[in-house]
Amino acid sequence: MPSARTFLSAAAITLLLLPVRPAFAADDLAQVLRQLDAASAKFRTTAADFEFDSYQTDPVPDKDVQKGTVYYERKGDTFQMAAHVDEINGRPGAKVYTYSKGLLRLFEKNINQVTRIKAGKFESYLMLGFGAGG
């Protein structure tokens, strides 16, 4: 089972893959980050289907593929996200990740369990593209 850190990395990658208006041509990283920060201040909500492939090489090689839909919403200073994992390794899955008010929750329907994780340092990854500074 992927860790919360793995999921948060996937969320950050998902945000990076969202369509971005090619408004910059400069190679200057600081300028690009300023433009991303300005665009993110206007960004409010999005949803996307995802496929997350996770590979483990040690101690036992393994591959885990999760598919679902992720949602992001920002209203003023509040930010929320949810990811519904509908398929795990080709079989129906039943996991829901939610983030709100600094708390990441994982609900696993098959075992009727909720795991709570204080987001802390991962919060900036979740908010990338939603007003978090570059």
C-alpha cells in the first residue's frame, strides 16, 4: 500500500501535468516562478482522472497501479482536495483521500478504516498551483 508521502508526490505531479498557458519564454527560473505564482492566485478549482504507477524494487520487486479522480478547490484562504481511487491493480478499489484544514485523511472502505495524518510539510505539495509560492 503506498504511503501518504507517495500519494502526495502523485498529487504534486498531477498538478504539474495540468494545462499551463505558455506565457513565458525566458529561461530565468525566478521569472517563471513569479508567473506561476501570479497565475495560481487566480486558480480556483479543477478535477482530473489519474493513473498512478508505483514501483518497488527492494526487498521484493512489485508494481502497484491505482486509477481514479482527483479534485482540488480553493476559496479565499481555504484549500481542499480529494482523490477517489476507483481501481487498484485492475480490480475495483475503494479508497478516498481528502485534505482539508491541514489534515489528510485516508478512508479505506474495504476495512472501514480512516487514517488521519497531519499534513505539515506535505501541505505545500498539495497546494502547488493553488496559491502556494514557488
